[in-house]
Amino acid sequence: MKLNEKVIIFSAPSGAGKTTIVRHLLSVNNTLAFSISACSRERRNTEIDGKDYYFLSVDDFKRKIQSKSFVEWEEVYKDHYYGTLISEVHRIWEGHKIIVFDVDVVGGLNLKKYFGDKAISIFVKAPSLKELETRLRNRKTETEHTLQTRLNKAKKEMKFAKEFDFILVNDYPETSFKKAERIVNSFLDSH
């Protein structure tokens, strides 16, 4: 297997810290490239189309589903679709890079099934549900309703942790960064 055909999948309940870990890995390893997901939700003020996500309307997303443009996709919340475009996988592999996915739990399991032995899957979890709630509250991006929705979803997602190759408890950033580096480097060094 060629090195650039390998993929690294990070999944977690919202607020567990997977994006922070992924950003760290991308900053220390220039062979990795971030897979930009497509989504149909509204863009947050700090987000950039084509950098954070490919922002699509619900109708555009559904058209791409019908034309089989996705490796995987799902409706995470009502009319909030997320997915991995086939064109994104090709873009990264054509640049001779190793794909790093930062996706929700169902997306991670679907990607693992799709890529098989080419993939390593890592489930990131907060030390506790209480800590997860604190992190989500500190973001200040959620209403009480959306916060409760995310926490309920997180409880369900935690049940899937054992289906991933590794579980990384994200307690202290520096420790988590080193654990993630060891897991990824070991995978990249294997054939």
C-alpha cells in the first residue's frame, strides 16, 4: 500500500477536542492533509467556505447524494447534512498527502468501513460527560436547546467507542497531542 493511500480518521462527540488534536497533528506533520467535509448547516462567523467546510444548501447537498458524489454522508440533525466528497479524497491523494478526517462518530465508522485496512480510526473522548458539557458551554456557540441535543447525542455516540481502533481520552492537551502523534506515526510506519 502506498503511504499516500492511508487515511487517519478522528471521531468524537462534539466538544471532546478532536479538532484541536487534528490541528496539532497537521502543524507537526506536513505529509498530512485535512479532509474538508461538506455540510448544509449555516456558516459560523469565523468559518471560511472551502477551508473549514464546503457549505452547501440542503438542496445542493441532496443533489450530490443523488449523483453519488459522497464517500459517506449522513443527516446529523434535521436538515443538517454532513459528508465526505469523493472529489476531496482525490484532491488530497493527487497532492500525494495522507488524508486526515475530523468527523462525527457515524461518519468515522462509515469511513473505516469504506477504506478498510488503509484506515486507522481514533475515537476521542472527554474525561467525563460533565467535562464535555463544560467544554461545550465554554464555546459559547450553543443555545441551551442545542447544547442538550449535543449532550444527548454524545451519550449515544460513546457506545460506539469500542468499534474504533483506538480510544484517546483527551484530558490534557499536551498529553493528548503526544498520544495522537504516537498512534499516527506507528500507523504510518507500518506497511
